[in-house]
Amino acid sequence: MYYAREPGKINHLRYDTLAQMLTLGNIHAGNKMIVMETCAGLLLGAVMERMGGYGSIIQMYPGGGPVRAATSCFGFPKPYFDNLHEFPLSKVQSLLSGTFSTETLPSDPEDNALVEEESNGLTEEKQTSLQETEEEPTTEAPMEINQSEEQETMDINAEDVEFKENKEKENKENVREKQMKQWERRKKLTETAALLREKNADGLIVASKFHPTPLLLSLLEFVAPSRPFVVYCQYKEPLLECYTKLRERGGVINLKLSETWLRNYQVLPDRSHPKLTMSGGGGYLLSGITVVLDKGKSDSSSLEALKMEEPSPKRCKVQDLHC
């Protein structure tokens, strides 16, 4: 439905390309997957459906919060969301460098202190309001006002006091709700950071509108060796750059850059033929497998290889002389 009506919201991700991503990523129940996507939650929902509520998913998101418009359309039960975690992209570098830290979580003593301060504030406001109500009739008593007018003023003052108290209670309840939400969000953030620090994810899937090279190079640090990764992009050039960077960096094998080709067929008695119209393109996929990257050995071996290796023309001349 998204691809037919509004393909721009899902970065023109075609359904056969999505199926290829799920297959190349080796997604199955019990996995620990990292998903970075800006496809309105479509790719995330496909991964959740394939895993069937078993395993854990860490969604990396840009901006203030994750977008899951398409995920909600899948109709998953609540247990599917229990193992769904989220982590902002802005804090990935701090997590890799070891400087990641959340703000201090509110503890029970602080909560009690807040409750006491609120109760003290309520009692003080009540006392001031009672003093005002007591002072007003005393000042008006010597002025010979009728009893009906005094009762009306007392009723109005009581209503004003009740209205103010209810409004203050609502405001303080809203503040408490915001504090609880912030506390829960920080708690989830610390739990997700602990999962990423283990660096044993079973796979990585990237499908975003951003350039894939910096995303992939940073997120591959959290993936365990001998695990697959898949990167989707609507255009070929960013993936070519990503391909060359990965070849220079090392730590990956079986790199493949592919494009899926889709054409619909009409199947009818004596009238089966491919349709004249077909999709222009479904995007490009870069897939590979991670391996252990030993930086010290790789640097020394490359230097030795450069020293020992002779130019090909010289080798040919030496072989001809021996013959």
C-alpha cells in the first residue's frame, strides 16, 4: 500500500527488495537485531513479524523519537513490544568512546522530598486563602451590609479557592507525570546502552535517507563476528562509496552490491506473457558478513606485503631468465 500510494515515505523500498533484505539479514526468532530505518516503521514491522516476538530488536532513530506509523498498522500484540528497544543516533559516538552517561535518575528520597514540598505548598496556600476569607468579612462587618450579600461573597470566595486548588493539583499532577515519563525513558535508555555495550548483535539492517557510510561504519562496532549486515539505498553511488570504505577498513567478507529486478506476468489460458509495464527500480542492496578485525596484525602484514612484493614486470623478466 505504501509503495503504491506514497513510496517517498518508505524511501521507494519495493516489496521484493524488502523480502531480499529479510533473507540476506538472516532474520529469525531469537535474534538480537539492530535496525536503523527511516521508512515510517515499515522495515521495523517486517523484522518484528519475522521474529515472532522472540529475541530483541534495537531501533536506532534520528531526532527526538522513533517513527512507527507503519508498525502500528501491523496489529502486533503487546508482548511483541516488550523486547523492542530504542536508542538515539546522536549518542552512538559517545557510547563508542565510553563517555556516554544519562542524567541522574530520580530516587525515592528525592520523590519523597518533592511530595513534602508540594504538601507544604498546599498547606501554606490553604492558610493564606483562609486568612483572606476571614479578613474580608471582618472588614465588611462594621459597614452594615445585608446578610444575603455577605453569604454571596462567602460563596464566591469559596468557589474561587476551590477552583485555584483544583487547578494547582492538576498542574502538579502533570508535572509528576512528566517526571515519571522522563524517568522511564532514561531507564530504558540505560538498558539499551547496556545491550549495545555487549557488542554481540546478530545482525544489522540499515535503510535510511542518510548517507550509509558513516552509519554503517559506526553501527558495525556493535555487531558480533560472523554475522550478516544489509544496507539499502535508493541510489547506487552512496553504496559504491560505502563498498570501497569497507574494503579499505577490512573486517568484512562476501561484500555484494545487488539490484533486484521485478516484472509482473499475466497468467491466463493461452495468453500468458510478461506485462508491458514494470517497475523502474527497487533500490540497491549492499550485503556482507562481519569478521574479526585485528588492526595491529593487519597493519603490520600489509606493510610487509608491500615491502616483499615485487612489480609484475620485474617478476616476468626474472622468470624468463631462469627459463
